[in-house]
Amino acid sequence: MASSFIAVSSPSLLYRTSTSFLPSPPPRSIIPLTRFKGFCWSWRLKCMPSGNSGTESDAETTPSTSSSSPSFSNISTYNWSAALAGIGFLETAYLTYLKLTDSDAFCPIGGGTCGDILNSDYAVVFGVPLPAIGIIAYGLVAALSIQLPRMNLPFGINEANGRFILLATTTSMAAASGYFLYILSTEFPGASCSYCLLSAVLSFSLFFINLKDFGFQEIQKVLGLQLCIASLVIVALGTSYSTSPPVSLSQAEVELPFVKYEVTTPSSPFTVSLAKHLNSIGAKMYGAFWCSHCLEQKQMFGQEASKILNYVECFPDGYRKGIKIAKACADVKIEGFPTWEINGQVLSGEKELSELAELSGFESSE
């Protein structure tokens, strides 16, 4: 019997029989596997976005998100800036309170010289207490540092302008601190002020912390403006101290060591009795060793009676630049010497003995 070939869909799959070549049936696993692969491939095409649109959209979304929110390094900078500015705000608020209440500052380093510096004429700029200016500066830096990461700035200020304002403020603070360190070394040689040094450390730290986030090209753009800001601050401070110095500053150029002047006139029974009466009711006489009117007032009482008076010396350590009046005299708010405090009344100027007797309720037996 002649052999014959029968065409099949898979011509390579043939088997020989005794009578003819018949097509070999495909393995059971071929068709289902092929269909399964086709189905998965078509499902994959349907589920996957066409082209690279998904990748591009992700790429577009990522930069926009990162550009609209500050980076981690910026957030860390703002946190440090807010913390340091908060410390400076508390320090200047404390010093402002002391200035308004005429209280003495607690100076862990420097002792009395610290108080002399804080109460000197250099602690006032154009009539405004320097700590009050510090409150405004530190408060502004703290507010900007807190609001910048949240992008919640007032008046429609964007992040770029907010960063620039922050840098300009810290630049002016660092320039002022540098000027005050120069004043401290030249006008108060050998003196120490812990509050002044702390403020300088905070100001320079805030300046460098905010400067480091600006790139080299950005720094080049704002460098000229920074130099202008620093120059204006120094010129303003120099003008404040040179053109309108307080009277006490010119007087403080003279250094007077403490000298105790003796009363040479004799006392009468009336002056002795009056002095005892004044002492008994708690009356006080405030004076200064260099005050001629104070010496004349004592001369009215005489040598014996003047020793009975309750006399308070307002400059027991002498008078020199930066010296501070005694606390007992500062509490009375003395405006001139001598000053009498009788029955709750504060009276300035030299008084006649008869007037003192009348004010104190003294009745002479003579």
C-alpha cells in the first residue's frame, strides 16, 4: 500500500503507521499553556498604562511635590534658628523687664561690672533701650523660622522672600553684636558681661545657620546687599552714640575716688534734737560725696548732729565711667542731691532747718 501524507496544522508533528503517515496529536499541555500566555499578555497590556505616561506623570509629580515643600535640611535649619531666637527673646525680655523696673540684673559672670555695662549709656540707642530692640529682632527671627516650613507667611510673602528677610535680619544682628563687642573691649576694658556675650553668640550662630542654606551663587547675589545692611547698622549705632550722648556719658569721663569730707561746724541743742527726731521717724538724707550742697546741709546740723542723721551715700565706691548709683538711691528715684525722704515724701534740694522741723512734725522744747 502506498504511503501518503496528510497536511495538518503542525506538519512537523507526524507519526508513521503501518498503512500511512498520520498527524501526531499535540501534547495536552501545549494548547492551554499557549492560550494562558496569550491571556496574561493581553491582560498585562490592558492593565499597564499606554506608553510611558505613568512614568512621566510620576516624574512630573515628584519634582512638583519637592519644590512646593522645604527640604529636610531647611527644616532642620529653621528648627535651630527658632530655638536660638527663642533663647535670645527670653534673654532680652528679662533685661527689658529689669530696665523698666530699675532692678539689678543677676550676673553669674562679671558681677558688678556686668550691671554697670547693662545700665550704661551704651545700653540705649536713640533713646530706646537696647534690650527692647533685641526683643523685636529675636521675635522676628523666631516667627519667620516657625512659619517658613509651613509656608504660612503673612502679606503674601513666598519662601524665597521669607528666607531673604531672615538672612537680612540675622546679618544686621551679627553686625550689631560685632560693634558692641568692640565697644565692650575699648570702653570697658577688663569688664565682663555674660548677657552681652550670650547675645553675641546667639546672633552670630543665627547668621551662619541661615547663611549655610544659601548656595554659592545665591550668596554672591546677596553679598553686596549684606555688606550694605551691616554698614548701615554700624553707622546708625555710631551716630546714636556720637551725636546725642546722654549727659551722664560726658560726666562719666571724670573718675572721682570716694572721699569723706568732715563737718567742721559745731552743733547746737536744737540741731541735735532735730537730728534725733529725724532719725527716730525714719527720715533719710540721700547725698553724694562730691555734692557741695550735701556738705552744706550737714554743716547746718554741725559735727555732732550730722553723725546722728540717717545719711545714705549714693556713690560709696566713687564716681567713674559706667558706675551705677546705689540701689537704695535708685529705688527712691533721686533727681538731685541732697534728697530728703520724710514721712513718705521725697524732697529734692537743700532744706532749711525750720522747714525740716515742720515737715517732720518736730516741736522744739526750747
